[in-house]
Amino acid sequence: MGRTRHEPIRTCAGCRGQAPKAALVRLVRGPDGRFALDPTGRAPGRGAYLHPDAACVEAARRRRALERSLRAGPGEGVWERLGALLSGAEARGTSAPEPERGHPG
């Protein structure tokens, strides 16, 4: 008899809904203070999860959820690139956003 594999559950910083880790996008503030998307979910640093949905990104921005979760405010460029990526820019062949230094709280 095979055992079923445990799938970690994470909370979306935007809507506060819970979902399997694989269904969410992780944004990480690395040890060097740069913000980046973490497609592997294993990058070092503080991380926050979002549904790949523009409404969740906007809710997180409005509630300043990433600032609290990551203990630093992502710059305006991070929000713009995150919104563009999640609205389908990546599917059209554009590259992933470059890391950016955060702005303190």
C-alpha cells in the first residue's frame, strides 16, 4: 500500500486564503535585502506567498501585507513587475523580474 505524500499548505498574503504551496507564488527577500520571485520555493530569506491572481496582489499591496511578512517594503518596481508577471506577461515570453533592493518599512 502506498502512502500519500503530504502537501504543505500556505496562506496567501493577499486574500488570506489557504492553498497548497505549489498553487502559490513565493516572493522572497534574500539575506542581501533584494526581492525576487522564488519559483523553487526554496531560496534563502524571508518569504511570502500569493495566489497567481492580480486581485490577490492588489489586496496584498493595499493591506501592506508583504511589508509585514517580509519585514521591509518592496519597491514600486517589484509591485509593477509582480503584477505584470501574474497577469500573464510571463506566458507571452518576457523574462522574470530582476531582484531589487527593498525600501525599509
